[in-house]
Amino acid sequence: MNQGLSFGSFCALQHPFHLHGHHFWVIGAGIGNYDASTAVFNVADPPLRDTVTVAKGGWAAFRFLANNPGVWFLHCHIWWHQYMGQIVTFVEAANEIGAAPAGLPECPAECTYNTAPWVTRSNFAAALPLVRQALAECQFFALDCEMTGLFAEDRQGAYLDDIQDRYQEMATSASRFVITQFGLSAFAWEGGSYSARTFNFYTFPRPFEGYDRRFVSQASSLEFLASCGFDFNKFIHEGISFMPAAMRDAKLATLERRRERDDILITKQEDVEFVERLVATVTAWLQGGEPVLQLEAGNSYQRAVQYQQLRRDQFGAPAPPGFLVSKVLTDDGRQVLQLVWATPEEAAAHDEQQRQQRIDAINEAAGFTAVFEAMRDSGKPAVGHNLSFDLAYSLYSFADSLPPTWEDYKAMVARWFPGGIWDTKYLASVLPGGIFEESGTGLGAVHDGLLKGGLDDRVQAFFGLTARQQAEQGQGQGLPSFPAEGGGSDASMDNMHSSVADEQGEGASCWELPRVGHAPGFERYEGAETPSYAHEAGYDAYMTGAAFACLLRLHEAAGGGQLAQQGTQQAQHGDAPIGENGGIEAGGAVANGLGTEGDPPYRIDGEGQPAPTAAAVANGAAGHAAAAGVAGGGEQRQLAAVERYKWRMNLTRTDIPYAALQGPDPQPDRSHVLLLTGRLAAAELGQLRVTLVLGGLGALVEIADREAVPRAQQALEQLCQGWRVAPYAEYAALKRAQQDQQQQQQQWGGRPPLRAKRPRVEVQVQQAAIGEQQQEAGPEAEGAPELPIKRRGSSCSMM
């Protein structure tokens, strides 16, 4: 039995079609829609093939002998085109197909697909429904990004930068570098443990209709990615395209406006003659016998005129318009309009098909933006680790231009992350009890310590201390005993079972870390050693979410005991010398407000929020117990223990305790910081940190011992005439005035949205005891800022 098939092309690519189980004869091919009445076939000596290439915008026909009983695929060899529908299954001679061989595996009731290794543009269409399902069913999701660079300028921000300075630094980097890999891991509570579905996406900003993203690379970042085995060829050739959602929406809106475009007014004589030739040519063609007409070639303006005239009933067609219009390429590469005879119904259907193809092309170019929108639309809590750059890069790449101010940025974050954001580095840094005192709060250290047994002893001691404290406070009866099957490990590793009960406390509770594993079909990272996959974005996202699950339990355990007050006490009391890294240390915590240039100190915010109450702890515990009993239940209630840390993002190299993505910004106590203008000379002022500002004409001086501030002021007044001393508040006011003036001068619109320029005040940071090293701030120059003389707190200003 002979079979004949034909294929119409709907994509601006050639399609290599392959038939399984057969060879076939290619008997014809052509450009345009297949028309049996005009197609010419070669049945005398056609070529024998197993693959035929269908030309862009064309068709092909072949014949094969159906003499091989079975189930055979006919498909385009471009993988992602299969998911768009270019695949057919032939069941050939079904009554002659034998029984399945013994032992042949049966299909599962629910097929799964492990997308975790890599999601690229080849399999993105298949992965997207799984991503949406994972987000819809999860309790929270974690994200991570790999980028071509981090810092747009050689000099990073100064230690005493304010939050607007830090934001501008992030925004500038986001506009210059690009995301190479995006990791997403969705965590669902199933059967007494967390189950993760992890996706690792390669992304690349493919050019599309004027969107041609320029980006730079930081050599150290590329070297680092290469050392981790990053596949740069896959990034470029197989990366999923993307553009900001705002740009995609603008293109779609433009498409709609084109349907309602205003008429072009024809006034020039040459344009009048052009229209007259068009009308005469189309009228003559409709009265003739040729089914296809290619119009006169022209520029984009002339094609717009042609489109306008072709919509008018002026050609004498019995059923106007009498043809359909498409844009094709001539042999010499020029774009021309082609007309084909058609009924009004066929023309309308063709126009709608063309419009839908255009919409599909725009959405395909936006690509990964659909994942980012699915994250937003899920409304679920989002988790990252030290995520300030991940967040800014993602919003710039997939959402919209970043606004000029930190306050506007916070509003943007709230729109795109309605479920809230938690930072696991911040959660680890504020956890009392010293669990991470030696290991640090890096992602690998937190994950391996909590999920691979590295911090077993400290976790056991922590749970034991909290159990005793809660028993002493009479809270033991109100806390649940969590089931043993909720132990803390990867599903493949039972090496973590951290639970301690206070055997002496009446009604003592059993606390342990939750078990975290991988969902069926997502086992790429099952039993993985961290060094093997670290800095693959998918694995980092999984580690972040797994660490968050454990930190939830630790904060829940600490919430009702004295440990919850420990960080507050460490931040508010004690004196200590400046450490080797420049911070003032106090028993492993940081006191007196200087902080370190690594992890920020734990602080009570400006509102003086207390530790979680016993009722809040009980609510969180009850929520977790509900989740353990009913899959997916109680996910919001179990966040009660860390609700106060929602929207708080970790910051480094600063005394600002955290970045508040919502609500008022925390204000670090800088009453021990003096602004000096003039020439700095050596002086015995004790231990301090100096930051040069005002183009080298001034300095911020942090006094280690707050009680020594008045003495330091007196020393400066006595040592040198011509110095200007003012409290930090005066400097902050000057900065705000500069920023306000700069923002008024900036014009925002289009991409890139900003070339964020820092106020030119900080040029260098140096740390020293002034008695040991002279800090040169330049000569006494004219134009030094004039600040009013004021007294405030323990600081004053002077000339």
C-alpha cells in the first residue's frame, strides 16, 4: 500500500523530517502552501531517503511502502519543534503487531521527566508545564543565579555607604552583566518530609526585533564558572531566550495597535503614482488566471502603504478582498508582499493565523520570562541565599527596568514576590546559640552542616538547650513531639538524626531537623557531594531550600526560649577591641555598632520588635504538625517562627544590619562616626576606622569606644586649627541632598534604565590607628562643604 504525505511549515526555519522504520521516496517539494492542483510530482525517479528537509515556508511530499507492522514516529529533528506539534505517530498494520515481549516494563500511571540536568531551549516547552505544576504544589521555592560578573566597577562600595548607594551598585551591575544559569527548586511537604523538584535552566538573551542585549563579563567570574565545569557553548547555543516582561508586553500591545493604525496620508506625487500602479496591478491580476501575485518591491514605508490599500474595497473583486496577503523573500533576499486567491473566509482565517504566529514568536522570544511570571503567580514564599544580586539581576532581566530609587525598587519586589522573600544567610546569621560560629554562614557550610551531619553535635546541643529552657519556662507541654521519620537528611542518606530531649524536664519535647529529599524524576542531585555540583544554579537552589527547611525548625525551637534574646543582648551590650578584620568583636558576636566587613551583626530593628512569643511558637509548631499529618497543609503557619525576618536581605561590608525589602529601613547607630574636613594629621585617638570621603577632602572616623567620642573631639580641636568636625547626621543630610538633586536630573525611560552613578564622595577606604598611619585627605581646598556648627549627642562640629 502506498502512502502520500505533505507538511506545511509554520516556523521561520527549515524542518528535517524523519520517519522511523522506513525509507521513502521524495516525490515533490515547493514554497508556499501545498496546493494539489498545482503541485508537480516526480514519480519516475524520485530520490530515496529516510529524512526530508521541508523548506522555510514550504512543503514536501513523499511516498513509502507500508510493509513494516508497528508503531512509527514521523517527526521534525529539531527537538523543541516536536513539543510544538511537529510529530505524528503511525500505527501500521495494527492487527499484525505481535504481543509485547515478556518482561517489557510498563508505563507508570504518571510519567515523569527529569528536567534537572539541564533545561535548554530544546526542551523548555516540555519543562514549562512541570515548572508551573511544581510551583503550584510547593510550600516554598528557592532560587539561585550564575552571572557573567558581579561588580561593574573595580572599587566596591564603601563600608559606610547608605542603602541607596548599595542599591545603585546592584542596579548598575544588573544592567551590565547577564544571567547565564538560573536554578529553581520547589519544595512540597509530602508524607512527613520535604520533596524537592529542581530545575537548572541555561538562559541567553537572544536578539529579537531590536532587542539585542549588550552585556559585559568579569574575567574572574568567567574563570570561576569555568573551574566549576560551566558549559559556555550550551549557554550560547542552547540557552533559553528571554526579554523583560514589560518589553514583551509592549511588543504585543504594538501588534494590537497595528490592527487599528491610522491611515497614511498620501500627498507626494511619487506616492500617488505608486498607489495607482498597485491598484491597477491587483485589479488586472484578479481578472486574470494566475493564482499568485508578487507585488512591487519597496521599502518599509511603501509596504505599509501597500497593506493600507489592500484592505480597501477598490479592486473589483466579486467577494472582497478576494485574496490573502503574506510577506515573502525574493531570490535576491528582498521582502515583498505576495497575494494568493482566497475567499473572504480564507483571508480572515489567514490573517488570524498570521497574527497568532506573531504572538507566538514574541512569547517564544520572551522564553524564560514565563518561568519568572509563574514564580510570581504562584504567590508562594521565595528563598535565596545572600540574594541581593540574584534578585536585582532577575528583576532587570525578566521583569522590567530597575527604578532609580531604593524605595521604588522595594515596591517592584513586592509586586513580583507577593509571597514574601527570606534570605537563608541572614536567617543563619541571626540564629542564636552559635551553631554556625565556626563553620560560617556560607551556603555550602550551612547546607552540609545541617543536612550532611557536619554540625550534628552543635545541633544536638542547641535542641537540648532549647528543650531545657522551654521546660523551665513551662512551655514543654505546648510543643509537639515530631515523628522520627521527619529526621534531617537527604532522602538517600540517613546520616543525620539530630534530636535531643531533656530527660529531666517534665513533658520535654523532641526536636529534630526535617528530612529533605528529591521528588521522583528529579534525582539528579540524589546523594550528591556538594563540591561536585556547587555553583550549578539548580543545585545551589536546592541547597538553599533544604537549608531553609532546617533553619525553619531551628528558629521554631529557639523562638520560645532564652536563646531568642541572646542576639539582642550581644548587639546591645559589651565592649571589645577591634578585630583583625576591622570589626569590634564581642564573644563571637559584634557589638558597639561597628560590625565586621563579613556577616552583619544581629540587631533589633528600629521598631524594637521583641522575640517571638510563646503563642507564636505554638502556632508555628501546630502548623508544622498539621503539615506532617496532611500533605501540603499548614505551610503558611509554620513560617511564624521566621515571620519577623521576612523581607530582610543580608548585606556584607556594612554596619547596616539588613536590607529591608519592605517597611522602614533599619538605621545603624553612627553616633560614634565623625565627619572631618580639612587636612588630617596623626593623632592619638585610640582604635578607629577611617573612610575617606568628599573626594579626599574629608573622612568619616569611627571611634571604637563610644565613651571616648567627646575625648576624641577635644583632641581634634586641640591638635589642629582648620579642621571641621560634625556628627554623622550632617554628612547623611548632605548625601541625601546630593541624591535628590541627581534624581531630579536623571531621565528614566527605555533600556538600559540607568547608568547608576554614585555621588562622588567616597573614593577610597583605609583602616588604621591614626597614631600609626597618617591619612592624607588632600590640601585645604576651596569649595570644601560648609556644614553648620551643631551639637548632637556626643558629637559636635567645629572649624
